[in-house]
Amino acid sequence: MKLTERFLRYVSCPTASCEANEACPSSEGQLALAKLLVMELQEMGAKDAHMDENGYVYAVIPANTEEKKPVIGFIAHMDTSPDCSGENIKAAVKLYEGGDLLLNEEESIFLSPKDFPSLERNIGKHLIVTDGTTLLGADDKAGIAEIMEMADTLLHSDRPHGEIRVAFTPDEEIGRGADLFDVQKFGCDFAYTADGGTLGELEYENFNAASAAVTVYGTNIHPGSAKDKMKNAMTMAMEFNALLPADQVPEKTEGYEGFFHLVGMEGCVETATLHYIIRDHDMEKFEEKKRVFHEAGKTLCQKYGEGTFITVSTDSYYNMKKQILPHMEIIRLAEKAMEEAGVTPVTVPIRGGTDGARLSFMGLPCPNLCTGGENYHGRFEYIPVEDMERCAEILLNIACGA
Ligand SMILES: [Zn+2]
């Protein structure tokens, strides 16, 4: 029950990040949670627990053995997604006995296995849910609670372990979590983010990612006398989009399949811009997709005139697999830790990025571990207490297993 109380305490601090705020952290709530975590770490006896000037929390759990062991890090993020309300969260623990689970009597909101089949494997467990009007914030407060529980256990048990370091980061959900992370100071041989979902998930492959845009320059003229003179930038932009492979979009791809995703468009007759994100796990296919994108612009320039289509692309992050492959022992360690906890590890490719991916490229190999939560970033987010406990046990097994 201690872990659940801990989790609910963190959930009660609203910490949605805010894209529009350039400060770090981007919201006051994150600072309040950071201060609470530092205080708790100090109280449990962690060494050097502190928050830096950017709101990152760091702490050390000293080794309790003379044996030479690697320094292992555990990382979770303090913010919650701004995509769904995270204010005034009314979390509740409910025994799930199958069928529809009532979340909110007044508004008659139910959590149903028809919408969320993951419920089927959680019959008989205690689910932590919301009242159906806000997110829960298990992403990533479950990760924080599990790491804190592990730290507390390590500091009060004789189970031998090497030096363990923990860090809690701000603003992961708005893509800034790794920006000001001090890898040097953290001083770990390798680390894990506890920021995944379903129990058993172990992730070390993510997308290669780029943002891209095409700006189209047309020519406006009175529509009454436009014949053979007008170039409508907006219809030209649609022509550009039609040159991209129609089946390589998020709504038609899964697993290792990459995509072009149109995320925004604005325009008038004179000028139009289309914004895209480009994703692929495979580096060669990723490069090919960017080539296809720029090629589409060149092809249409031949039709409409030089300079009518300007394409740009910027790489955002890369697949961490390349950085993890030389250190597969850290994946084996996590798999062994899961098996010891009675959990079957499942390696899944992430169809997105993680802070760990960026940290891996900053020199800290950093795969991602499950936290047990489901339906992230939405009102139907939930986490089974039993799975959360199992995840904390996995962290403990990793800490003591190297
Ligand atoms: Zn997360």
C-alpha cells in the first residue's frame, strides 16, 4: 500500500508542462514536485539529493558492498502531458472484476473493455483510475513512485548493490527533458528511463525523426482574368502532398513501418506552407524518406518554375538502438530482472522518441522500462497497483543484479 500512497501523493501535484513557456521547468507545479522529491530523498537518507537551477532532481544511493560494480542510473520525468487536463485529479483505487468500470456516476463515465481491451488481462487487480475528466499522470509519476520506492528499499536493506543514482527531469512531454540534463554530473555507466507502459515492455529502439516543411510560392491575379496566369499556392501544395506515398502515413502504419505525417497547413493563393514530421526506425529508409520529400519539391519546381517550392528538413532525434547495441548486457540485465519478478520481457519498437534516446546519443546508454500504466495522455489512463509493485521490484532487481 505504501507505493500506492506514494504514487497518489505525486499525482496530487499538478505538473502539466507548457509548450508556450520557454522557462525550464515550463510550469510551477513541476518545481513543487521537485522540492517534494528532494525532501523525501533526503529523509530516506539518499546522498547529495538536490534540485539544480533548471529544476532537475539528482540523488545518489551509495554502494553497500566493496565489490566493483557499475554505477546505474534510473530516470523518470515529472511533467504530465498538456494534451489532457491534469488539474484537480480525483484518483481512486478500484477492484476490477470485469465488465464496465464506473469512473463517474454524475457524468456516467465508464472505463470499458470494449474501448480498452487491455482491461481484460487486469481482472482481479486493483486499478488506480480517474473520475474520467482528467488524465491520471501515471506517465510518468508511476515511474517516479517506482524509482523512489526502489531507492527507499535499497537504503534500508542489506541486499548488496553498487552505487545507484536517480534523476527526475522536467518537460519531457514537450520534448525538452534531455536538453539540460547533466550527463557528466550524473556520472553513470548506463541508465534506464522508467517511462514505458504495459508490464513487461522493454524498449531500446525508437524512431529516427525529422521535422520538414514545404513553402509554396504562387501568383495571385483577379480570378476573372486568371487563365494561364494564376498559380494557386494552396492547390500546388496539395499536389506536393499527393506526390508523397499515400500509404506511408501514421493511420496506415504500425510496428517498424515509418511515415510522413502532415501536422499543419496554412496558406492563401500567394503562398502556402505544409508542415510534416518524418519517421522511420531504419536509418537508410529514414534518409530515403527525406530524399523523396525534397525530390517532390524539385519535380514540381520543374513544372511551375524555379523557386516555387522550397523544402526544408531538420533532424530531431535518432534511433537509440545504434547506441545500445554495443552494450547489450544492459538489456540482458533488465530481462533477467523481469524474469526474476515473474514477468516476461517483451521488446517493442517505440513509435516515437524518449529522453533516453537523446541521452543515449549524449553518451549515456539508456533503454526504457515499463511502469505498468495504460492509456497515457487521456482521461481513461489507469494503472494496476499490482503491476506498479511488480515494476518497482524489477527496478530493485536491476539495481542489485549487476
Ligand atoms: Zn512519459
